[in-house]
Amino acid sequence: MVAAALLRRTPSTLTSALRLHRAPAVLATSFARTLSTHVTNAACEDNEPGFLGSVETFFDRAAKISGVPDKTLAGIRAVDSVLSVKFPVELDDNTHMIIEGYRAQHSRHRLPCKGGIRFSDEVDLQEVEALASLMTYKCAVVDVPFGGAKGGVKLNPKKFTASQLERITRRYTMELCQKNFIGPGVDVPAPDVGTGPREMSWIMDTYRQFNPQDVNAAGCITGKPISQGGVRGRNEATGLGVYYGVREFLQFPEVQRMSGLTGEIAGKTVIVQGFGNVGYWAAKFFHNNGAKIIGIGEHDVAAYDPNGLDVEAIFKHRADKGSFRGFGNAEIIEQPIQILERECDILIPAALERQIGLKNVKRIKAKVIGEAANGPITPDAHDYLVKQGKVVIPDLLLNAGGVTVSYFEWLKNLSHVRFGRMSRKWEEAGKSKLLTLVEENAGRQLTPQERRAVIHGAEEHELVYSGLEDTMIGACEETRTTAAQKNTDFRTAALVNAIQKISTVTTQSGQMFL
């Protein structure tokens, strides 16, 4: 029994260890659930904190210079609620397995709580609590009125069929419904590692079955397909936010002095670690705006070409072949984490947490590091990079594009109308009248193509892009201003802003009565 439980900690034996014929649930008990796995340990020394410890370390540093009272800080720092569930799921006619799932609500100073659900055999309670904490601070940084939450199911989705994943997803959702950990005014999940629009659609449908009277049921989750109430622009939102954030920081004179880079994206060399949704879209937007993508890392290998990689071509190659191997003239790096150490202007870690630690930080050559992933740099590694004059754009700011556009989707679901539907034609009619007056006075008629381009009313995705860009510009400027005022790094500055905003809400609402 003990041996079977221990086997569960090894990804390669996860399915075989849990595929127990009518096995009792006790065998699903997780041993050492707060230990980090090999994937997130490769770059870190043993004495470096885990993911949750890293988040708390960064928080404590910012708290000291935030000017917020200790009793308020204690309430902000603590995780409010944690749900831990285990449930059996039938796989075949004669087999079943015990599934572990978590949902953590870090802060309910604003409701609903917000945060993704990930499917990964790396999931544990520590990771979920850390990610929930980051979501609270992330929402505050970009002025999205949500508290922070996060969920996870401990499995490797690649080892299951679509029908098995649907059963697991619906059962996990049922647990959330029964424990009141989901709802448009309570807790609104979203996609994360290993999940996407398909899973979000299953979750929404399950919630709706349990709550048929809830007219706002579509708002119980975001990241849905368009046909199920999703918003155009959500799929690429996090990667686009990464692009906007790096673009804004490059325009700051102090960043140009620190990095030695000019203020435009065009001509910059970029390496992206992680080629999932966030990494792909970030690479695509950088490439489309003139940057040269010279390296891309994935879980098995990395591809490197100093002359530049064609983002669409390598994406298609990997989709067809399952790997970067054999792509053009690219150099294949068998240890993919080593892609982080190649020389470039901008490095985008977009994979997992704890990818840059004391073991590899001294070999990082990038001038600007933009954290598209959550927690990719440990505290000690961050300190080293800052002392070396590197520009580190923190995760709680840079990857907030996803939650920002999730907010837009939630608003769409509550209003029950597509953005632009009520105003687009009215705007076009007004522009057309104005353009007619201009043509009469100028004595020149525009061509039909020119006229359409001028009077074009905003589509939903254009409004979403505009709102995201405005949000990122404002948050970057706030972070920059606080960093200058407090004479500190950008991560600490962003956290100071978050802490002060959360403190204002909790104090003025009367929740902090200790």
C-alpha cells in the first residue's frame, strides 16, 4: 500500500500506480504534497524556497516598505480557504482511479474570486496556494475587481482520452458546486496549464445543470469557446499582454539605460521558454512587430537559430511531428532549460515556476527578462539579476493580460450582449456623416476602400485589444512610478501597489477589525 502511494509521485508511473482495480481511496493519499518536483527543481539549490515560499518572500519584502499596518498585512498574506478533494473516476469497464483536486481562495476582499484550473501531475497544495496568492496581487496591479484563487487537478491530461477527461472535469466541477467554490458571484475559474476552452465549456455546462435557475450561469467561468459565451481575444490575451508590457518598459528611459537597448521592439532578439498558449502568442506578437525569435524551448528539447525562427512554421512542425527535432536549420538543444542561457535581448520564461535559480542564474545573458510564466525566478536569483543590472518585469504585472480579458468576458456574460453590438453601426453612421462633410469641403471623394477604413466601427476583438492595451500601459506606468519613489526593483514596486490597493479596500469596507 505504501509502495503504491509512493509511486504516485513519479509522473511516468502515475497512471499505473493509480489505476487500481476497486482500490480503496486511502491509497490516493499524497505523501510530501508540498515538495517541488524535478521539473521545477533543475535550476534551484536545495536551500532555495519552494514556489509558495518564494511568493511569500517577495510579499514580505514589499510589505516592509508599503506603509500598511502589520495587522492588515497579516490578513492580506493569509490564504482564506482551501478545498481539497479526492474522488473516484471510472476509466474502463473494470478499472477506476482516485483523482486529487484542489481549489484555493486566497482573498475575498473583492468578489468573485478569480483564477485558473490546471491539469498537471505537478499539482500540489503548495502550488495552488502560491498561484492563488499571485492572482490576488495580479488583479490588484491591473485594477481588476476580483479576489485571487487557483485550482488544480493532479493528472497528466496527455495520458487520458477526451471522454475520460470530460468525466474527470465534470466530477471535479460537481465537487466545486457542492462546496460553493464556483459561481459568477463567488469564484470564477479560467484555463491554465493543461486546460483550455473545451474544459471550460464542460465546467460551465456542469455548473448550469446544478444551477438551472441562474440566468448568469455563463459567467461562472471564463476562457470559454465563443459559441458558449466566450469573448473574442481571450485566447491570445496573456501573450498579447506580455508583448504590450515589454513594449512599454522598453520605452522607459531608465530601462534603456539599464539594458542598453533602444525603445522599439523591431530588431530585438527574443528567446521564449515554453511554447504553449502563452509562449506561442507572445512569440507571434513579438515576431509580427519586427523582433527576431532566435530560440524556443519546450519540455523535451529547445530549438535555436541566431538567424531567427519562423514562429508559424515551427508551430506547425511541432504540431505535425510532436517535437522541434528536424525543423529546418535550427540547432536542437537536448537539455531544454539551457535555452535560457543563450544570449539575447529579451528572455521570456513562459513555462513553469522556478526555472531560473541559483544553479543557472549566473549564466543568464539576456538584458530584459519578462516573466510570462508564474514564478519562474526564485528570490535569490532575482536579487542576483537585479544587482547585475538586468531588467526583470514581474509576473504579477506582465502576465495579467489573461485575467484582464477574463474580466471582460465575465462582464459580457453578465450583460448578455456582445461588445460593440449596440454601438458599432451608430459610430459608423456618425463617422460617415463627418467624412461626407470633409469630402465636400476638400473637393475630393475617397475610394470605397478608403472610406470603409475610415468609418470602420470597432469589432469585439478590437475593443478587447484596446482595453487590454490601456490596462497594461496604466499598470506599467504605476509600477515604474512606485519603483522610482521607493528606490526599489519593479517586482517589489508592483507588489507595493497591490498591497496598498488591497489594504484600501479591506480597511474601508470594515473587514479588517482586528
